[in-house]
Amino acid sequence: MVERGVNPNDVTFVGVLHGCSHSGLVDEGLGFLNSMLEKHGVEPEAKHYTCVVDMYCRVGRLDEAHKLAKSIHVENPAEGALLWGTLLSASRLHGRVDIAQEASRRLIESNQQVAGAYVTLSNACASTGEWEIAHGLRSQMKQAGVVKDPGCSWVEIRDSTFVFHAGDLSFERGEDVLRLLRELEGRMKERGYAGGSLGLVFFEVEQEAKEEIVSLHSERLALAFALIVIPKGITIRVMKNLRMCKDCHEAFKAISGIVERDFIVRDVNRFHHFRDGSCSCGDFW
């Protein structure tokens, strides 16, 4: 754009910073942020700084992300929810309960993403062994009447859509799906895969209080069903209404190499193309 004399605007830089975030290009992203006003006369806004917070979070630099988030003045509640929601999700993934608590408090006080804030903070506490706090938060949710929509995944085969929920094997060929998942898990372990804890969603849906098993997350059920039903040679496409958890992401990479098939997953953040044991996102999503 610059070479052709086209002036970048605020939207341009959202795209650039978002791209740097999802590619792990922190130094490059900071360079673009600093060039906005100096070189292009574009004043950085909350949405640009939120991209930088996300950028820091994705490479594990949570202290810098937290410091930046606290310094940003946000007037729009929706933009504030995006900022603190980003930090909340990252703090859970990295086990930073201290940051998760502040991010959750800000979301709840602003009446933004309340259900998600409770659930994510519960997960963060549970992942670090703080079970009393986690169960207390669950009780607070019930008392306040806060209900979170359950996560689900689906595949489209011919003219039909098949929807899957975590831990629910009541669908057609459910037993076949469970057998295949167990077989695949065994083959993954032979290759050194040690899943089962990363990304475990403890309180995502009511049934998972009993089914706290990562291997029964909805995207894995959808994948196993598709592997059974869709002939080899055809790319499998799975959709999910939430962010794909880290453990399932690792599992999909491993399975793509084991069965020698391509999978495309569209979660709430982006497309993932799994092939030969790797993903197109480069593990940034």
C-alpha cells in the first residue's frame, strides 16, 4: 500500500496487528504499532492495543500484556470486553490465576461476557488445584442465574448436519466413535503424545462434571464420526462454536499424521488446516 501511495488507516493496522499476533511476530507487530502515528499519522486506539495485548499473550508474555491492558483507556464496553476477555483466556492457558481474577472481575463488573468470565476463572483455578475456589465460583454462577451456552461441534455430510456435544455419545454410531477414539489415543501415545490436561474444560457444560475427559470434547467426537463416515481422500471439515482447546489441537495434529488425512477446523477464531502432523496456524490461534 505504501509503495503504491495508498495511505493505511486504522482498519489497515487492525488487520496487520491481528496478523502479527496470530503468527507470533511480536517485534514486527510492535514496529507497526510504533509507526502508526510517527509515519502514517494514525492515532492508535483501544482496538489496536488490544491486538498487541493478544500478541503478547500468544507468546506467553502475560506480565507485559497485563501492564499494557491496565494502561489502556477504553470507553466502549464491547471493546473493554474484548481486551479483558483476551487476557482472561490467556491467563487460564498459562495458569496465571492472579491475572485471571482481575480480568474476570472487570468483565463481571462491566456486565460483559459474565458467563464466560465465571467459567474461565473456574477453569484457571481448577487447573492449578484450587478446587474450593473453582467450586465456589460455580455456586456463584448458579445463585446468580448465570448460564453459559454449551460448546458444540458439527460436520456437514451430504445434505445433513451432525452436531456433537462434549461427553455425549447418544448419537448414531456413538459406540463406534468411542472405540475409534480409544484406538487413536493408543496410537498417539505410542508416538509420544501425552494429552489429557491441557485445555481441559472443567465446567463448560453440566454433563462434564461427570465426563471430565478431554478425549470426549465435541471436536474429537465430530472428527471420529467423520473419519468413520467420510471416505478416505475427502478432506474432513469440522466447525466449532468456541475456541479449539490446546489439547485437542495437539491431538488433531497427531491424528492427521496417523490416518494420513487432511482436516480443516473452523473455530471461533480462525481456520485450522491439519496435515501430516502439523497445522497451518503454526500453533498461534
